[in-house]
Amino acid sequence: MNPQSKTGLMLAGVAATMVSLSFAAVPFYSWFCQVTGFGGTTGVAEQASTEVLDRTIRILFDASKEPKLSWQFKPAQTEITIHIGENAMAFYEAYNPTDRVIAGQAAYNVAPDQAGGYFTKIECFCFTEQVLQPGERVLMPVSFFVDPSIMADPEANQIAEITLSYTFFEIPLPEAQASLEAPAQPAIN
């Protein structure tokens, strides 16, 4: 094999490796953010904190949606004040004003980013897809607490307020729902 062919094969291998790594980057980054709280990604717990501190923190709620999603989406409350470690519940409201069934999935983050690893959700509507029937209005809960270990973090222990933000995106209907929505095909004789 001549040197130009070897170089060409090596460059093709490098290009294929780079393309493969670019597809792996998004899931790896999501996993990294969930584990570390980087970029405002929240933590998840199976149960509430057992330690509640005297210090309080203000939680602000924000909602948005992608432009093509026809829903109305907003927080049911704009803010609450809780003790660090105290389990709290908040609600978001979604309304489908259209005449068709629409499925959505919420993406979320918190600000400031340093609070991400300490803002811990127990239950959240964002963990699953949401399907709203025509004209349906729902209140969707999120159960959470701010982990008391935030006090040991010199970059996060002075945070006085955290903003919890959700953005809803339209997604394809779940398979079972989509089959109910598909128009009946005429029988072929």
C-alpha cells in the first residue's frame, strides 16, 4: 500500500471516529450534567430530606414553550419561600386549546447553575411525557427540596433564591395514543 493510500485511510478513520464521538457527546453531556448538577441540572431523590435547616431560600418559578407547541403553559404560583431541606410542592398549569390531542415533554433547569446539584426533585411531571386532550387543562405537580449539603459548598451557600424553569416541547404522540388518533383506512376488497 502506498503512503497516499495509508494517509487517506487514516484520515477516513479519524473522520469516522469524530462523527461517532459527536453523536455520543449529547447523551454523555446529559449524563454528566445530571450527575454533577452542571449547567443547572437538578438532582433526583426517592424520598424527602430528613434534615431541615432554619435558613430559608426563595424559589421562583418560570415557564416557557417552543413556538410550535399550541399549549398554554404557566406556573400556578410565581414563588415560594421554604426552609433548606424542607420538602415542598409546586404546580404548573398546562392547557390544550386546540381540537387535537397533543403530547409534550418538559425540559428543565435551575439558576443559578451552582444550585443545580442541590435542587432535588422527588416527583415531577417532567419525568414523563404529558398528553393533553382537546380542551384539557391540567395542574402538574413537582415535589422537591433544596439539599442541606448546599451549606457546605462555598460557591453555593450564599444563594438566596433559585429559579426553577421548564420549557415544554411538542413530541410525537405515544404509540398507543397515536393508533387511536389515526384515521381508519378503508378496507380493500
